[in-house]
Amino acid sequence: MFSSTVASGVVLENTRTDPQFYDNSQKKGFYWYEDEDETLELPEEKAEEVIVIPPPQEVQKEQNVINNYTYDQLWVLHPDIFAKELDRRQKLAIQFPTVENVYSYLEVQDVAKRKSVAFAGAMGYVSQLNPQFSGENNYPTNVPGQNVLRNEIKTDDQDYLKSVKNDFALLVFMSEGCSYCDAQEPILDMFYASHGWNIKKLDIKEHSDIAEKYSITLTPSIIVISRKTQKAIPLTSGIVTLPELRDRLIRSVRMLNGEIEPEQWYTNKRSTDPLKFI
């Protein structure tokens, strides 16, 4: 009994709580019932400095005189200076879209629109007074006039091809197994039936000397040759339609006859001649 009491005393002595235990503990914070006034330090937000790059001095000088023109002065301003003023005000209004800058741009734009209408009106009036400048006779803009012009040009072309057919001939270079040549033949037959021209078809292999003379390497190829001078001009290198063949032939014959210069290549007797004054 005594030994039991002694053992119990030893246990109680060993398990006695030290009142200074929690005071000496290194564990601190919220979970140990301690409120610590710890303020989380956040990094200071620094406002980014906006660096405004000033325009060059010459641009500043131009911007300083933007609003110096009155409306009346803008109306009579030289077109080159006016164009620079319009562009300058537009760019300034885009860069700094303030009420003043946008108004300044709209003002000069209004002048530009009115000037364009005024010029168009004056041009229309003067053109009507001087029909030699209008081009309506050579290039009608209405359907009836276009139909008449088309018929007249067709008649002129037929008459011209008929008048020169005995002085020129067509050489057509073909090759066996050429599908494009097969498609070109019916077109040549229609041309012969319409205009009666002499058309000579040559195999490029059998007549390689002639092909080499005129630098022919592809088939079908068509050239027009003068019977008098033996000068030739290539018309096609590949398949061509009947209207294209007719137009190219007429221009080439006129060139071989010395009737036109290269600058007049696309002209006809009813079109405006670029080398002749009105």
C-alpha cells in the first residue's frame, strides 16, 4: 500500500504543470491564441509616367499656323498648299481629337467638297460649249451611240481587210498532236470565209528553217507577212479568237504599211489620235 502511494506521488510530481510553460514557449500566433498585429506590406503602386514625344520643330511650326487661314483664304489657296493643309489638319484631329481640332478639319474638308463640285460643274459647262474636248462623238456613252459606233467600226474593218488582202498573207505554224492547233483551225476557216485571205499552214518540224527565221517555237503561232517587203509581225502564240485575230491583224498591217506609229497602236479611223492635235 505504501509503495503504491509512493508511485502515485512520483507520477503526479512528474506530470505537474509548470505555470511558466506556455510563457516560455516559442510558438506564437493565431493558432496559439495570440493576436499579432502584423500588417502585410504591399509594394507601392507607381503610376507609369506617360512620355509624350513632341513632334519635330518643323511639324510644330506647321501646327501653329493651322488655324490662321480663314474660310475665304482656304477657298483660293493653291491646290498644293491646300492639300498639305487638309492632310495636316486631319492628322492633328486624329492625334488629338478635340472639338477644336475636329472642327478645324471639317472646315477645310467642306471647302474641298465644295471646290470639287464647282470644278466638275465648270468642266461640264466648258465641255458642252467645246464638243471637240468631250469625246462624245468618238466614244459615245449611251447605248444607241455605242451600237452605231460598233457597226461602223465593223464595216471599216471589213473594208480595210479586203483592200489589203492581196498584199499580205498569214503563215500558221502547227504541229502534229497539238490540241490547241485543232481548236484554232475552225477559227482560221471562219476568217478565210469572211475575208478571203490567203492562209498557209506549215508544220513546224517540216519547215523548221522558216520557223527558225521568224523565231517560232510554239504552236499554234500565226504571223502576218508582207508580200512586197517580206517583213512580218507575229500575231499570236497560242490559240486566239476570231475578233482578236481580226483586231491584231489590222493593227499589224497598218504598222507594216507605215500608217501608224507605236503610240497609235490602239487607234482606228474613228478614235482620237494621240499624236494629232484637235
